Amino acid sequence: MPRQHKNKVFEVAGWWLDRVSGSTFWYAFHYDTEYGRVRRESLGCVDFEEAKIALTQKALVRAPKALDSYLSAVLEAYCSEVSDAKRSGPQARYAAARILKFWGDTARVRDVTDKKQFAFANALMDEKLTVTYAARILSVLSAAVRHAMGNQAPKVYGWAATLAEKLGAPEPAPRGWIPSDDQLAKFLDSLQGRQAEHVFKYSLLALNTLARPEANLELKPDQVDCEREIITLNPEGRRQTKKRRPVIRLTQTLKPWLEEWETDDDLPYVLFNGKPIKRVYKTFNRKGVELGFPELVPYSLRHKMATELRARRVDRDEVSYLLGHKDAQFKMTEWYESFDPRFLAEAAEGISEYLVHLNKLTDRDLLRPDTPNILPNEEIEPEDTAFDQLDFFNDFLSLGMVGGTGIEPVTPTMST
């Protein structure tokens, strides 16, 4: 049983204010039922009224959630407990801010109705934004209410195709611009000098693995078995997610490059000034603009190779597997099958075949790692390390971002 604290100066939903000997700050106290003890957290406030507001916000966020809970508290709990730890954290907070701007600071979870969701999506589309954009913002709302209430959470339309159907809007077209062979060759040749070598390395990995940008940027030597010619895209100790990282075949066009690139087993192949990077979008964007195809993004190489493999009649299941789309049909025998030389042989042959073709269009040899860099060094600003690029993030950036102060829930004296 929790010990009774007499003469509490302020209490909200099981949390109370008190001071600690030797400190001028107010502390938030609460009883931890799991461990049977009182815990405290500094609020960083000296002023009593500021401490009351801070305590109320904390109590709202930490309290069990129900349909009558404030939507602001549900969103803040999701951001602080889940999304802030991810690279997409800033985008989740931006989406949460847009949701609260429409629903209002005093909205409750019960206000997340179908009618309100459709009105929100239509309001975004009135701003000339896409139904896909609206669905992605709503997907943050969906994740937040499910995090707070589990199966009791209201249904949220976070899938673009479903939302489009409900709104009577055209079904979203598949995302992703695909460069021509000549455009891709021009881009690769534009990566000149040692300052652009990290982007060239990334591009070779992307063309040969079809993996998502993050998987290529994190790929390390200990994930590559040159003897058996396989690459384990999901490193040991990393939990497999819905965006699967499969075991794939090491292509003959990539193998000599990996043998040439010298790095410690603990460091990835793609480094900038000797340090790992988290994204290469900036260089892709700048080069695309310079070359006349601003749609170019890191995902363009993945989409290009998938298209080329299908054009070469590579089995659809092999292409789907390489892209990490076959999570539902993933078999426990994958690792053992990967040791069979026939494993993904058709796809590996198709990749190498296309690289040989592309090599005829480039000035720089894509097949021989002893080719020197062409032209002098070029000053390229370092890549950002904030988050992975998705198409709708361009809209986020043009509209502004939410700061690091978080979402401020309303602060009544009592809360559910």
C-alpha cells in the first residue's frame, strides 16, 4: 500500500508536488505500484505556479488513457515514449501538431470519429496536399491511440488507398520516380572526387542489393560472407521489423568492390570523413537539380533496379523477396536456403547484367574498383543525420517543423 503523504501542497491524478532537501526545485512524486515505492522526478521549476502546470502535464501524459482522455496527452505520450527515439521523431511531432491544430487542444480521444478524420483529410487536400500525405499524418494518430489504448482505440484511416476510397478520391498512384539509364549514368559520373566517394559507394550498394537506404548505409563487413557469396542485411542483434532486411546473394558486380573497400568490421562501408552517416538525400537532391531531374532521391535506385529485374523477367517472388516485401511468407528455412548457390541466382544474374549494361554508359568504370576518381575533388557539404527521406517530408520542410519543446497538453486541475 502507498504511504499516505499529509498536507500535499498540490496533487493531480496520483502525482503530487514536494521539495527535496538541499534543492530549490520542485519535484513530481508518484507511487510506483510495480515496485511498491515512491518515485520522484525533478520538474526543473522553482516557481510554484510553473511547477503546478508541469506536474499536471506530466500526470496527463502518464495517466492510463480512455476515450475521455485528452488527445494532446495521448499524442505527447506516443511521441515521448515511442517516436522520439526514431529518426522519424521530428516528423511524428509535426504530424501531431497538425492534428491538434485541427482537432483543438481540448479534444478528447472520443472526438476521433470517421467524420472528423475525413474532414481533416479534406482540409489538407484543400491545401493542394495529397491523400497520401493526409494518410501518413493520420497514421501517426493511429499509432498514438493504439499505443495508449490498444484494442480499445478508435479506428483511424492511416492507409492511403482506404482513405481515398472513403473520400471518393482517386486511388494514389505508386510512389517513386524512376530514372532512365542515361540519367542514372550521368548521376554516377557526377560523383567526382574523394569528397563524393561515400555517395558513389552508397549508389553501388543500392544498385546491387536493392535494399532500403538505411540498410545500405549501415552495412558492415561482418554482414558479408564472400566465400558463400551472401549478405545478411539484418545485422546480428537487430530486431527484424515489417520493413524486412533479408539474406541476399552477393552479386559478382559488387563482390570486388567490397573486397577493395577497407574498413573495420565495426564500421560500415559508407563513411564520410571516417564517420558513419545516416542519409545521403542532400547530395541526391542537389545533383538531381543540377542535372535536370530534381525528382531523384536515394529510393530511386531501388525502384530502378526492381523495374529492371522485372523487365528481365526475373521471378516476381525473387524481386519481392529482395525488396523485403515477403514478410508474411517468410520461411524459417531462409538462412539454410541462402547457402544454396541457386538461391536468388536469377535475381543476382539480372542485377549483374544490368550493371554491365549501365557500365557502357558511364565514364567511370562500375565493374573495376581500381578505377581512379575522375576530376579534382569537389566540395560537398556533409550529409545530415536527422532522418530518412520520404516524399511527404518535402511538404513538412516547406511548412515548418515542430520545435523540441514537445506537444503541450491542456492543463486542467483534474484529468482522466
